[in-house]
Amino acid sequence: MAKSLDDIFNDDDFGLLESKEKQHFVRTDEDRLIDSFEEINMFFEKNKREPSTSSMSEYSLCSRLKEFRNNEQKKAILKAFDRFNLLGAFELKMGSIDDILNDDTFGLLEDEGDTSIFEFKYTPKGPSRANADYIAQRKSMNEREFKKYELMFQQVHKDLKEGKRKLLDFTNAEDNLIEGNFYLVDGILAYLEVSNAEKILKENKSGDRIRLEGRTVTVFENGTVSNMLFRSLGKAIQKNGKIITNRNEDMYNQLQQNFGAVGEEDIQSGWIYVLKSKSENPEIKKIEHLYKIGFSKNPIKERIKNASNEATYLFADVEIVASYNCYSLNVQAFESLLHRFFAEVCLNIDLYHKSGNRFIPREWFKVPLIVIDEVIELILNQNIVNYKYDFRKAKIILK
């Protein structure tokens, strides 16, 4: 007996003909904020204590918790999820409907239109801000767009926990604010994807100075992206943030891409050099084992002939202690690896030029020359990733 269409549709034991509308879930900024706080809750639940600053892997959580405690707006959102009372006491002020309707300061509930809300009368209007032709924008990214960055941030957290990356103090944005690097800003990880900074000559009363100016594309782990100024980002990190080191393995792989035995087809990249200062400045002269490690594409003697007038050479003549020819070498990775290896013994001193300008020299390290030679040899024989520098003992040790 043939079945009618009604019989066929009604005889659907497995629900194959049921139409289910596909649901789409879009994560909001509030969802990401709650997820961020939930990481702190999970840490407390597992360790029975708050994250501290004594451990590099906990520093991000500790800074984030501090920022939440000081932000009343975020605390209002997160208090409902604060099952361990990590945010402290918080009183949510609730008003009656009548209070809300009567407190219509701007007349938003009036029947007739009122444009007074757009009048600028409660704070002074600064001319420099008013005339700005371009203001930094920070906007949310959709889930699909943010997915690849989310995986990167998760890997950075994992690397920090395993000690493959470290959090270091951030100084000198022009040298340390680099595309592709990660930073910690107000307890939130940030990835500098694009930097359009260019060298601009600035005229100052104390003397003209060339500095980097331009916009960036910076992605934050809370799912937002900003086009803030290069110098503004640098100031934000320096005020309340850290620089996150690259993994030694990554730098070594970069180095190895172009490094190997010298062949006829190889091209000389330049020289890695080690210099010793001849400065008569008592503060510098008293420092033992002080050396500058750097790179030059030009012959070193040519590069240092004007050393006494340059901040990078401590405004003094220098002595060439050692040099290494570089062939077909990723010099930036090579130099960066040396600097990160000796980061804990980097010279930290302010120098003042006769013009009155202040300089913070880099690439100077308080480390014995024999150790420098050993590190370069470890890089060449591919074993550098297994060692670290113990600055207390002034020797290289296994990790």
C-alpha cells in the first residue's frame, strides 16, 4: 500500500526531517573579560593563593588582578564571578525607577529634542586635542579574525610558564619596540603586528633630535586592536608593563637559516665586534669587565672614528678588543641572541651630552671577555639553547 506524503513526514522516528536553526555565538568584550578573570579564579582554586610577582609565569595574572581591583567598572562586571573574594568588597548601588527617571540631567527622556548633550561645557577644551586630525581607535575583533592571535597568546602564556620566555623591564622604545614582539601592558598581553614608525627630525630648544614617529597596529589578548602611536605605545609599556623575550630556540632557528660553513657563494654581512671604553668618567671607569657588543656593516675602525661624540660609545674613544667576520648571517638574530643572553648584566646608566640631552646607552655589558668568547662559540656549534648566563658566578651554566 502506497504511503501518502503526510504518512512519510509523520513516520520520522529519527528526526531526520526536523529543521534546526544553526546557532551562532559571538563572544563579546564582556565575555573575554570574564574569561580573563576566570583564569585567576582557576589559579587560586588550584594553588590556594593569589598569583605573585616572584614568578615570571604568574606575573601576568598578578598584574591583571591588580588592574581589575583598581577598575570600578570592570569590578562591577566581575564581582558576580568572584567566588574567592579576590576583588574585595564592592557595593553595587541600585536606585529605584523613580530615582532613575527623576535624575535626567541631560534631558534624554524629554519629549522634545535637546542638543545640549553635545555642548562641550563641563571640561576645558584643549587646543592641541581639538585640532588633532587623527585619534587612535581601539576596536573589537570578530571571533574568526581574532582566532589566530588567540592561539599565539596562549602559546606565549605556555612559554612563560615553562620558562622559555621571560618578562623584562622595558626601556628605550626606539630599540625595543619591534614588529612581531610581545609585550605586557597593564596586565594584558599585546602583540605589535605592524609599526609604521619612521625617523623624524624634531626641533627642540635644547637641540634638534631625530626620533621615531608613526602609527602601529597592536593586537591585545582581550580581543581588541589599536592603531595607537608608536611613542604612545612605548610610554604605556614603560609606565606599567614589560617586554616579553623571544624564545631562544626561535632566535637560534632564525640564525641557522642563513648560517653555515663559508662557501664561495657566501657574502660577507659585516662584523660582530667587542669594544672596551677609554672613558675618563669615574662612574664608567670604575666598572670592571665592561664591554660593548655590536654589529657593523662597515670596517670597525671606520665605524668608531667619531666615538667620542656618540652616546652609543659613552662619549669616549674605544678600544677594539675582538671582531668576528659574518658571512651570509642573519645578523639581527645573532646580535639579539647575544643581548638577550646577557640581559641581566646590561649597563644601566644615564649620560648627559653637553647640549643637556639625556641618553641611555645600550649594547654595553658587565661580563668577562672570556665568557663573551664562549657564548659566541656556543652559538656557532649549535649548543647555545642549552645554556644560560649566571651573572652571580660570572659563568655559563646548563639550564
